[in-house]
Amino acid sequence: MSDSVTRVNMISGPRNISTAMMYSFRSRADTTVIDEPLYAHYLNATGIDHPGRDVTLATLPTDGGAAIELIMQPCETPVFMIKNMAHHISGVGLDLGWLHEVESFFLIREPDQVLTSLIKNLPNPTPDMTGLPQQADLVEHLAARGRTPIVMSSRQILEDPEGRLRNLCERLGLPWDPAMLSWEPGPKPEDGTWGVHWYSRLHESTGFEPHRPKDDVVPQRLHGVLEECEAAFEKLRRYLPT
């Protein structure tokens, strides 16, 4: 077991490239990954109905403290990468002290792209379901405590996977590993039980696909949600690398 583990805490929103990023880190020789350990706590705290809710509640801790213990558990590799959703962290009664014991980075995506994808599984999303307001809150939380937030755009990563991942590794204090650019197709042992509902397309992939903006339009009924998400996105984008 390593006495010194770098815990890389990715804070994403849904319908981003967060699972691809988990697979990317999983491809490193020095890294262990875990998929959304706070998910059951979030479901329990909010009462929200998600695909696979009952199985998730049965397989992950619903208690916040126990869920955080999964993040801080001993790890046999030098790097432990945690895939988290912002709305699983902020606004659900969790003590945020553990954020100062990990190296966090934020993965963001344009609000219209998030919403038009999210409604395929959740037809009536609220702003909080996108994770963008919570990402903005958490960035401000870290910045107010002297941490320089690391914010990465999925668009930037897809446009230049090697360049952007090299930059991310440098900012996290990790050596670059070109293995991060590809992975084997199919499900992974670390996939959460909810993967059957959300990851099927990704299981066909072997690496980052080129960025392809969608032409889908956010429905009129969600324009208020879009405006709130865009305001949060503007707070986040100021931290993006050029």
C-alpha cells in the first residue's frame, strides 16, 4: 500500500465526458479509479428518482460520512482518481472538509449541450440536475480558501486530447502517461451499477472521439433552466486555460 496517495477528485456534471475521463485515468499504470461514490447519498438526501435508483441505494453508502470514507480509503497505487458529480457534493448536507485533502479539478460543458442530452433520460431537469450551479459554488468555495481552481472544458479536451490532458496532469502534479489516450472497449469493473442506463455508447469507444457540437435545441419550456445554467457557466469559464 502506498503511504502517499494523490487523490484526484474530478467534479463534473452529467452528460459530460466524465466517464471517458475515468477510463482515461484508469488506463494509467499508477492509478486506481472509483465511480461516483457519493451517488447513493445524493439519491437518499434528495429523494430524486433516477434510473437504477434502488440498486444504487443498495450498493453504495447512503450515509455521507461513510461515502466520504470511500474517497479517503487506503489505495495501493500512487494515484486514486475519484469521478464525482458536483450535485452529489454541494447542497446535500455533506461536510466539505475532505475537499482540502484532495486535488480537485472541474469538468464543464456548455449548458445547452448538457440539457439537450440530459432530457433523453430525465425529461424535466432542474438547474441543479445539471451540476453547473453546484460547480460554480464549489469553485468559489475553493477560491475563497486560497485554492486555485482547475477547470477544464470537455470541448477543449475533445479538440486536443493529448495537449489538454498533458496540461491537466502537470497542474495536478502527475507525470504524463500516453496510455490515457485510449482504453479497451466494453464495460469496466469499476463502472457503477447505473452504467447500464448511461454508459452503453461509451462502451463502444476506445478513446476520445472528435468534438461534434449537437444541433439539438433546448425546448422552450426549459429556457429558464438554460438561463440559470448559463449564468453558472459564465462563472466557471473564467478559470478555463487558454
